[in-house]
Amino acid sequence: MKPLFILIFALLVSNQSLAQDKKSYQIKRTETPPKIDGVLDDTAWKDAQVATNFTEFRPDVGDTAAANKTTKVRMTYDDSGIYVSAYCYDNPEDIMRQFTQRDNFGQSDFFGLIFNPNNDAQNNTEFFVFSSGTQADAVESPNYGEDFGWNAVWESSVQIVDDGWIVEIKIPYRALRFTQQEDPTWGIQFHRHYRKTREQMTWNPIDVTKGNIGLYNAELKGIKNITPPTRLSFFPYASGLVSTFDGETESDFAAGLDIKYGITENITLDATLIPDFSQAGFDDVQLNLGPFEQQFAEQRQFFTEGVDLFSKGNLFYSRRIGDRPSGRLNLNNDESIEEYPEKVQLLNAVKVSGRTKNGLGIGFFNAITKKTEVDITNTLTGQKRSQIVEPLANYNIMVLDQQFNKNSSVTLINTNVTRDGEFRDANVTGLLLDLVNKKNTYGAIAEVKMSTFNDVPNTENGYTARVGVGKNSGKIRYSLTYDYADENYDINDLGILFRNNYSNYNAEVSYRTFEPTKNFNNTYFGTWLNYNQLSNPNTFTGANTGFNFNGQTKTLHNLGINGNWNFGKQYDYFEPRNGFDSYFVTENYAQSNMWISSNYNLFFALDANLGYGRFFNDDRKNFNNIWFGLNPRFKFNDKFLMVLGFDYDNYTADRGYVNGQEVNDEIIFGQRDRIDMTASISGSYNFNSFNALTLSFRNYLSTVTYDDSMYTLQSDGSLNRSDIYTKNNISSDLDFDPDINFNTWNLDLSYTWQFAPGSQLTALYRNQIFNFSNDSEAGFFDSTSDLFKQEQRNTFSLRMVYFIDYNDLKKVFQRKS
């Protein structure tokens, strides 16, 4: 490990810097603000400096735009905000303008405006306007990339003209976080994207071979005598819902309020009072035969917006909040329940986040969930009792993140879950270092985390650490990483961790091109090697190597191929489901996958992939895994897009733990054939930038058929065909049939109308069906027929959110007075 620490020390003492002459924009104040209408006849633009001479960074690095495709940008400001106009010259036939909903880039040209009021190169605020008029916005940092879950309220307008397209923008000061300064210098960048050719240009040139994009911002000077406004916004909402299931109809009405408040010039409070997530999207549920839980994407807006600080160290999995109850149900033999709750009600949640002028990020998150009980009935006497399955619980995160050197940071983060009464409490603390030298060529990471939890009456502490170094610039890049966790490390009360007790080594090398070649605009090739152990005891568990190649052709098709080889014996301590007392051995598994994603600019495009995997040892020669996916896309016009999908995954002679079965201290495995099929449809018709009709449909079918013979797991990790246990006697003696037919259907049809800035009305119809049986031999059509015999849940909901800015409200009352 000595060379590792030598390199980290070298990074710390490095004094070389990335030198570049930055362009500068001198902005002037206006007394008559321009009208945001896409027509550049306002007097405010006449004396404004013109920013032009953009430089290309993709695909041809360093080129300048042709004379008929130049860009001219002007800026001005007043007491309420900053105004920007861009004349994007182009041949009108070459301008692509697909209508999409907010934050969906689609197939459109765009103009991007990037602010960095702290001019720290690490905290950009990005605003994009597409040629269709649609908006997108994000906050960006090299630590977490672009967060499009963040949304601000601002104005823009677009006009298509004979020699290109024009955009006008107003960014109110409430959309930016900055301190009051006498003569500030902000970071600024302009970004132009030509969708047809995928050319991208910026006003201040960027070097794509090294460093984060914030390092290449230009400078914005001349802003004087502006005061950060009172950043207070209200988002009152009202929603109604009607749902029918199993012959019963339920209705519900809810009203509540979300608040954004600027506690200081840089720190913002977000709060949701009486939360309503009735229109959150459905989860892509799959049949899970593995030892680990399934992870779902967050669908609730409050938990997707502005959570970048809380994502540090991967300790926050927001789906824990309002998830299924954590308690276990204790039933006597003569007791039963009618229904077990699927989720816990969220009472309220707040988050405070921001970053000071000196680069100190401050984050505080807190959520409270309601006590949840289950009614239990004695089947003999009819007597009822209740049991708490989730008490009143508090979820909390605190983060301090200090940025330095314009590319590095050190972070202290703590997560805590406190449950009322005799329930488990948990606490995790992490210290993180992300270090890059000033020349932006080499980097290092170091992390240490400790978890503490008490499953009454026990209290356990667990630890994990990570350290890595690498070259992160140029065509050839490489890294070395070491990961460690003991067997008590556990973050699953507020985070998600699939496994602990590991001591793993990783090495990666990659080669990429930045300039177009004869056939490709860009290419990437990477390879890696992993060597894995348990931390306790310190024993080998497996090793694998692989490769990945991808590239974009000159005709804008993307394609790639990858492969992975688990060479030698692999010792799986998780599949047996008994802690680390047993392991299951596999040997010499290899797989490969190739894919293509054709040019989305065309009427028809196709995403497709094909993969195959097998074991290269005699004991598993009958195993085969083949999968493929076909996802055709039809762009009928600039308003109507439809994407179809079909994915197929077939496992032959797979082997695994027979769920729930440990008989006479023996762990039972089975050999099984499994088929997974997913059919999907997603479509959108955008009437304009503010009205959209969207459809989302998914049907997932999984069948699992076990051989009659069963196996017992041996002490050396091998399987021995059992003379005692078969599928038939397990089914009859233990009343457990391992065969599975798992079928789900979800359909969402919604209409969205943005009737005012930040204000939206959404009508949603949802149809859901689910079926679970042991008829694994049923084909697709028989399974679908059985699915439609089940009770369907039909839901219609209507939700309206209205944006109110305190400063606008104050002006109304001032006029009245």
C-alpha cells in the first residue's frame, strides 16, 4: 500500500495549476427591461456586449462555427433579474425542435446558460431552452454531475426566424443563490447544441480531456447594487382521487403546501406539509429469487429535487422513508389479519441546503413517519387486538461539505433513524475525501464510515473504508481501489447495502478518443480486474475480469460490446441465506452482451441488445442464459413519439436456493428453468411546450419451473442430488410449491397542463393488475388470460399545484396600499 499513500501525498502538495485565459462579459444595467417574447427589438439589447466566436468541443474539438451557424449572445440586468438573448443562426431546415415536457431534451437544438455566482468552478446552475420552447434546469457539481430533479421558476420565449432561431430568457434572482457583494465576479458560460449533427459549442473553450466543466467558465463582471431577494415561494396543492378494487370504491381529497424559503442568501429551506404522492409513478417490480432486496428508483418529487448534498457517500436511499413497516408481526396459531400495510404514512419532511461563498456546503434533512398498527383477529373467539408494526419514526441527515482547490472536497455526513419504543434505532457517520491535483490530471478518494444500530437488546458497531487513486485525464486513464467492510456494517435503515463483510481490490484501465476518426466520432475501451475476499475470515471469494467497448459512428449510431469472466471458483456466502456459515460454489462463468442504439433523429430508431452466458465446467454444462431486447422508436412528428419495448431473458438449468426451505438443518437447492418477459409502451403527444398527453404501460411475466430432483448444499459448497427431497414431497409435506408464475400489469395515462410559470394541473388514470400462482407451465397467452381474471384496481386522480412568489405577492399589496 506504500505507493498508494505516496501518490496521495503527491496530490496534496502539487502546486501546478490549470492555466487558461478566460473570456469576460461586461454586463450593463437597464432601466427598461426587455419583453420576453423572442423578438429582439428592445432598447436594452442595443448597447449590450455581444458574446460570439463559440468553440466546438464535440465532436470536432477546437473548431469554430460556419458563418451561417454562429451564435450572438447579449445580457443585461435590473433589480429583479438577469436577461439574456441569443440569436442562434442556422438553416431553418436543419433546426430540430421536438416538443417535450420539462427537463426532457428529446431531439431538439438547445441554448444553455450556466451561472456560477460563487465562481468556484464546482457549483453551476444551468438553464436550457430548446428550439421547441421547452425548458430544462439543473444544478451541477463534479461530485454528483447534473441534478435535473432541481427545478426553478423562470421565463423564456423562442421564435423561429428565416436565418435561425431566437431565444430570450429572464432568470429572476430567486432562482440563484448568491451573497451581496459590491463588485462581484461570477462564473458564466454559454452552450449551443446542434441536434442534427450533435455538434456542441461553448463561448469559453473547454478542454474535454481533463478537469470538470466548471473550470472553463468565463467571467461575468459589471453587476452592481443588487440585493438578493427574499427567497420565499409557496406551492399550495389540492388533489382528488377515486379508486375501485374488488367491488369497492374509495375516494380521497387532500390539500397541502410545499414551501421554499431562503434562510440566508445561500441556504434554502424546503418543506412539504401534508405530503401527497398519489401521482408518483409505479415501480418496475420484478420477481426476486436472489438474496438481496430489489432497489427502486425514487418517484416522489420532494425526494428527487435538490438532494445532491444528501447523496454524499451513498448513505441515503430515500425509499426507506414511507416504505413497508420494519416491525415483525407476532401471530398465534389461531390469529389472522385482514391486510398488512404496504407503506407507512409520511407526516412531513424538511430539508435545508446550500453553500457559502467560501465553499462550505450545509445540508440538513428531517422526515417524520406515522405510527402504523395492524388489526389482529382471533379466529376462534372473534376477539380483536392491535400490534404496532412501525412506531412513530424520525429520519435525519446532516452534511458538512467543504470544497477547495476548485476541484476537491472533504465531507462529514451523519444519518440517523430514531424509532419510538422498543424498536431498532440506527446511526451512520462518514468522513469522505475527494482530492484532485491542481493540474486536474490525477485524483484520489478516501472514505471511512461507521454504523451503529441496536436491535434491542443488542448494539452493534460496523465499519467500512475505501481508498483509491488514479489518472483521470487524457486518452489513457487508470485507477486502483480498495474496499473494506466488516460483517457488522449496516446502513439499511436509511441507506441501501446489498452486502457487507468484504475486502476487495479493483484495477481499471481505459482508452478513449476525443477527435473523430474515419468511422467514429468518439470511442471508449475499458478493462478491469477484481479480486474479492471476505473480511472475516480473510478468505478468497472470487475474481473476475472483463471489458467494455462503445462508440458513436459518423452517422450518429451508438454501439458497444462488453464481456465478463468469473475465472476459477467463486464462493457465494449469500445465496445459502444463513449468514456466513455456508457458501455455494460456482466455477468459470462467462458472459457477453452487444447493443446498438441507432440515430434518434430519424423517424424510426432502434435500441437492441443480445447477450449470452454459460459455465465452462462439466458440472454446469447444461446451463445457458440468453437474453435480448428490442425497443423500436417512432417519431411520427415533432409532437408525437412512441417507444415500444420487448425484453426476454431465459435461464436453462439454473441453480439456486429454494426460497424459504431449510429442512433438518439442510439447505435445499433446486435446478430450475426461468423465463422473464417484459412488454412496454411509452408514448407522448405534446400539443405544445405546456400541454402533454403521456402513456406508460408495462407487462412483466416471470415463470420458474423446478426439476423434480432437489439438491442439498454440502460443506465444501458443492451440491449433492438428494435421495430424500423432491419437488413433489416438498410441496405435499411442507405445503410449499417452488414453481412460480408472477405476472404484473401497470398502465398510466396522464394529461399535464402548465397553465402558469411553476403551476401545473395533472389528470391521471391508472390501471393495475397482479397475479401470482404456481402454474409455471402456462404459456404467455394462458398467463395473460389468468391475469385478466384477477381484480383490477382502477384509479383516477386530479392534482393542481400553484406557484406563488412572496415578492410578487408583496408588490400586489403595496399597490393596493
